[in-house]
Amino acid sequence: MYGRSGRAPGGRRLKYNAIMALNYPYPSASRSISTRPGPCNLEAQSRTSSYRSLSSSGDLFCINSRRLKALLVPRLPLVPLFPPTMLLSSIVVLGLSVLGMARPQAEKRARAQVITRCTVPNTAALTFDDGPYVYLYDVSKTLLAANATGTFFFSTDILFLAVLFPSHLTRFHTRREQLDDNIKRVKYAYDKGHQVASHTWAHKDLTTLTWDQIHDEMWKVELALMRITGAYPAFMRPPYGNYNNLVLDASGIRGQAVVIWDFDSGDSTGHSVTQQKNNYNALANRRPSTILALNHEIHASTV
């Protein structure tokens, strides 16, 4: 088993931080743009014409580390599913929920890539877990004001229920507004050019589950995101950063990469805003070549 702390055991949501990454000093960086494939690869693209283009190369959204701004990454990790194919795509995913339960034979297994860092020097990826939540809009506005985009790893059973079984919500009528708001938040993030990815359905430790249970945690969020955005998520972040070979196999047959991190802001362990700023400043003083930062999207101190 492999793992990192990302949220308190049992799924308890802890205090969140502000987006300090946009303000901390960072070593000077070259503005040259690499075209090599890989996580956090910046490509020469026009903001207006091609930053929304899609590709199968599976890159994380990154920004130049000089001021964590200026260069936008195209929406590479999402595979387009246009409206005429939406129903068919939904059927395919639902089919996988049954057929995919049979664990693939070893010789046919395509184990998922594990991404733990950016590959292009002087770039940073800002990622946000556990949404969609009310502060998503503020996070997005702060990022966009710096000419940057982020990656949102969504995890919520409410989102799944709202999208897939709206007719069942009469018994949850008091939560209807919350359900609708969650859908709007996901669509807002996607439409603003942010990357939308999976954090699984119920935030369970996947390493404690069987093959069938792992698959069940994955496909529900995938189908919900497809229904909302028209695109299939190519990235999955396992809850708590924990994964094993079963998790890699389940992600691999989906064509997804597993994303961890190399810097934790400390928000999920209850660090104050000041402590988190100090964490970012200490990181900057070490002058790393790249950053893949873990943040959470569930408290007002984000902004």
C-alpha cells in the first residue's frame, strides 16, 4: 500500500486554507515552453483560441512558477463527449459498472500511471480536493485573476444522486437546492477552463476495498461528471493519497492516471492561514524546480 495524509481518517473535513500560492515569492523561471508530453507540460497555445482544446496526452494544468500565472494549459486531460454521444457514453459507463467488475487478466492489465510531480521545470500545479463546495467560485476567481487555472478533484455522493437519480429526490426535498448548486458548481468550474477530475464517490480508503468496491467508488462520479460536463475525467486522486495495485489496475482499465502530490499546504491537518503561508514560504525558500500542491476546497479561508 502507498499513501499520504490528505484528510482525516473517517472522512472528517478539516479546516481549509487560503490560496497563498499566488502570493509567495518564487525563484525566477524561464518562460521557454516545452512541448514534451507529460504532467505539467506547458504548450504554446492561444488563450482565446486553443486553451479549451482537448487531447489525450493527460497533462495536469500548470502555471509558470515565476508568479504562478501567465501561461494557460489547454484542457488536455478531458476526453470530449459531445451531446449526440452522451446517452451512449452513459450506457457504456453503466455497462462498465457491471462488466468491469471482472478483474482483468494479468496479461491484459494496463496499470495506471502515478503522477507525483510536475515534469517541466519552473511550473506549478494547484489542485483542490473534496468539492464541489460554496467556495469554489472564490477559488476560481482568485485563480483566473492571476491568469491561472486549477485542478478540482470532486468527491460527493450528493452530486451523484442529483445527476443520476433526480426522480428519487422527492424524499430529499430539503436538500434539492444544495443538489442543484453542486451541479452548477461543477459546470462553472469546467466552463471557466479549470480541470475537472475524480476524487471517487464516498471518499473511502480504496486500499481497504475489494476490486468490485473500488470500481463502484469510481464509476458513479465518472458518470455524474460526464452528465454535467460532457467529458470523461482522465485523472483520479485516491482519498488520503492511498492506493495499491488493485487501485492502479482499476484506474488503468479506464485510461486514467492516478495523481498524488509533492507538497501539502497543511489545510487538512488544521493549520491556520498563517501556518499555511509559512509552509508555502518555506517551500519557496527551498527553490524547488516544480510544485504539485495539495489544497482543499471546503472552507472560507481558501480565499
